[in-house]
Amino acid sequence: MRRTVIIIAVIAVLGITFAVAYALRPTRTVTAQMVTINGTDETGALIDPVNVWATYQPRGRVVAHVRNGEQVAMLKREGDGVLIQTRDGTQGWVTYWFIVGQKP
């Protein structure tokens, strides 16, 4: 019984530690700059159009599509995600390897 309580306490502490570390992860804000969408993924396969996601999380909602070669404003980067704004003002997230130009 005591061993079970200790194991549960350790798991809880580790979970809280990881949650705090994730919440405090560094993010980089960049001045909005125009960049080009490159529809080639990390394997070299062409993806056109590229999905723009509401949040940079798995199974998010697609809010827009951008075409290979389209110009967008790059607003911010968090991890592998880049917040962009399309010409019509829609904001959403793409993976950084779809960005051509100065990487954030």
C-alpha cells in the first residue's frame, strides 16, 4: 500500500514538472515579415495546398489553405510551428519547413 502511494506521488510530481516545463518553454516572437510558402515537406513530397491550422496541436481545426509559392506574413514561431497571416487576414499555424525565406 505504501509503495503504491509513493509511486503515485512520484508520477504526480513528474506530471506537474513536465506541465510546468511545457508552459514555460521559450517562444520567439518575430517582427511580421513576408515569406513564401514552400509546399515541399521534410521528405521532399509536394503538398499543395498546405493546411493552415487554428492551433499548433495535433488534430486541430483547419482554418485556411495556402498554395505553393503564396506570400504570407510570418508572425511568430513556437517549436516547429509558425504563426502566419494570409493576405485575407486569416491567422493560423503551419510547420516551419513550409516557410521559404528567413527562418524564425
